[in-house]
Amino acid sequence: MAPVDVLVVGAGPTGLTLACDLARRGVAVRIVDRAPEFPRGSRGKGLSPRSLEVFDDLAVVDRILASGATHMPHRKYRGAEVVDEIDPEAGRVPTPDVPYPVGLMIPQWRVEQILRERLDDLGVAVERDAELRGFHQHADGVTATVGGTEIRARYLVGCDGGRSAVRKALGLGLRGRTPDVQLMAVGDVEVDGLGRDAWHQWFTADGAIMLCPLPGADAFQVQASHELDRDGSPLEPTLERFQRTFDRVAGIPTVRLRNLSWRSTYRVNVRMVDQLRVGRVFLAGDAAHVHPIAGGLGMNSGIQDAYNLGWKLGLVLAGTAGAELLDTYEEERLPIASWLLDITSERLDAVLAAIRETGGGVDAVASPELTQLMLRYPWSRLSRHAPGRTVGPVPGDRAPDAPLRDGVTGASTRLFDLFRGPHFTLLGLGERCAGVLGEVATDTVRSYLVGPGGFLDDGAVADAYGTDALVLVRPDGHVGLVADPTQAGAVADYLRCL
């Protein structure tokens, strides 16, 4: 079989996001997974606002939103008595610059299903029951053994989870610690006697149990203290043991659990690799960093890893950027992984403190950082700074959204509509930019004037970005360069130096 450009190992949200991004760029990609069947367990169950923006760019956000739920209240009990109820995201509404202000409750299996459907649309299918058995690198690529077949690829990306075969083959360890925090039993069950209008939570000195309805399914995700044997060792989760925990902690005889369709055990780990790349092999998602589930950033951070890496691989493989661009994946994402371990550990501590008090619950995890909208790369070599500019985003920041009108047709659109796709976007903000946008003409850049003769702004763009500037937005929605309208050469130089 002919060599491929990229072999993606692991078909969870990280690998699927990467494969979709590469496929829409015309990259020859294969994605393999050792599982013989696609998983149906909920596992992760929430998408951050920033992940929704990624899925907007990948043209799947409408399907994602239709499959999830927002503003699910957290209902805390003492026995059958409700002692508190809170919507941690109450009051958050869409604004011109942030169209998706709240997270989405959605089971991970549904996210994966939608991404597989998008990948099918792009002509790529996940190869199941295809276990990576080894690989070796050579001057122009990687040769991997998958099942009984050899696959030659120019690059390989390990998105194969916390027990990553790719990471182990590279000889990289997950450095960090395993805190002395109680194991958690997790599963998907159906529940009689509870409504699907809230995330139900019980915390007592004898243990804890939470039941969260999963949108688009009959099941609830159950998270509970482990039942213990006579020696105090945790027992494997079963339906009977989940029911026993519920009866002991909640004590409501009319609530019965049934049809356990998936189960797992979760242990808190705070670990990461010290490099994300070895030659032509990269790591992303849980293969590179594992951390407390507080805030639900595991699935989301893997999605962000993939989104950062995809456009860089695409440009290098197309020959429009030098191979050194790939070094910026580790440069940008490794500090984020370190921050991730810190913030999730901090938020876990906040939750553990909160549940000791009546009315406390997992809503204590809430923090603006968990939206991922504030993640930025100011230290990156790809962030070219504009001295003295005090308005709007600076290089490395997320590029905000804003509504626009087409100056010719009058049709409504958004900046995110202009950004959508594998290209860079150059915004000319104001009349002084009109004469210079044409000077930056490449296959990888689309230029738009915001002002007379171009797209009309009702003030939202000016509020978000300021005026009288050239703003170059990277394919992953981060600002790369801000320049004076007279500095079209700075934009051309930026692109030439990728």
C-alpha cells in the first residue's frame, strides 16, 4: 500500500479531531484503533466553550449542540431532601465575541460518533481492531506495524490514551504523582425514580454518589465511592454494588438502578511527559498528560492539542512551511499541559473542600479558566507582537467572534464564518487597510476588509479588535500578528518565515 502522510493512532476525540482537520486539508491520513467495536460508555461528558468553537470550525457544531444539553442544574441532597440547587453557568449568555459561553453536557461516545461521521464525509474511515505493535523511524518517515500489516507514513501521532503504546515505544514516561485520593467507580445505568432535569448529588461521611442524565440516551452516568471488601480494598463496580452505595448514602428506597451498560474505575493521576515530539512522532491528549477530572478538561485538552497540531502538519506536508514549524507544537502545548495539571489539581481541592459542607458539590469546580477561552500563546515564536497597541487581542490570544454584514449583498455573517477552514485570515480593520490587503496574496491566506468597501461592522468588531490595523488570524483561531495598515510587508514576512 502507498505511504500516507500521517498515521493517527487512537480514535478517541483527540485522534478524530486531528484526522478531521488533516483530511479537510487534503492530507492523506489513516486513523487506527485497537478496539474491535466503537465504545458506548459515557466516559467524558462535557465540552468546553473553546471546544465548541473548534467544532464550529470543523463544521460539526450544529450536530454537537443538538446532541447535548446546557445549564443543567446541580441538585444536592441529604437523603430525599433537596438542600441546594445551583446552575453554575447561570447568567452566561451568548455575546458578539463569545457565541458559545457555556459548556455542553454530552457523552463522549456521541462526540466520537459525530466526528466519525464528519470523517466519513471527508472520505476517511476509522480502522478498527487495528492494534499498533511497534514502529521505527527513518530519514523520511515512520514504518509502523499495525496488526499484521506495515504502514509507512511521513508522520505518526499517538492519540492512544493514558496507556499509550506510542508513548511507551518512545521510552517517554508520565512524570508526576498519584495523589492519595479515593478511587471513584464510574458507570452508565438506567434509573427509576429520579427526574432527568438535574445532576443529582449526595455527599456524606459514608461516601458519595452522583447521577447525571446523559443527553440523547436513557442512561445516567453514575459516579460513586467504591464499595470495599473486609480488608478495606475497593471492589469492582457492579450494578448491585452501585445500588448498595446508593442505598447507604442516599437512602431513598423508591430509586432503583438497572441495566449497567458500562463501568470503569478512576484513579486521580497528575502526570505528563516532558516532550511532545520525538523525531517524526508526536503525542497528544491523554497519551501526553493525565490529570484530575475536575472541570472535565481531559477530552477538551486533547481536542485543543489536535487543533494546534493539525494545521502545522498540513502546511509542512503541503510544502508551504518549513519543518521547523512543527517544533512550535511542543513549544505552545507543553506549557499548557503543565498549567492544566496545576489548575485541575487546584479545582479538585476546591471540590473536596466543598463537599464537606452541607450544600457543597462539584459546582465548586467552576472557574473562568475551565472555558478554555483564555488559553493563549504569548511566548510562542508564532506570536509577533505589535508594540504600543492597547486595544483588542494581542498575538497569541484567541481571536474573538463578531457579527458582520456583506457590504455588497447585505447578508449577515460572522468573523467565525470567515475564519472557518484551513486557511489563515487577514483582517483589514479600517479604510487605511483597503489598499494593502492585495499585497498579501498567497494560497494560504484569505483577506477581508472590515470597513467601507468591504464588510460592514455594527461596532462589535471595533469593540473586540479596535480599528486601524491588520490582524492575521492563524488557522486555529489564535492571533498571529497585529500590524499597522502600512506594514503589509510584516504580514508577508510572517508567512514567509513559517
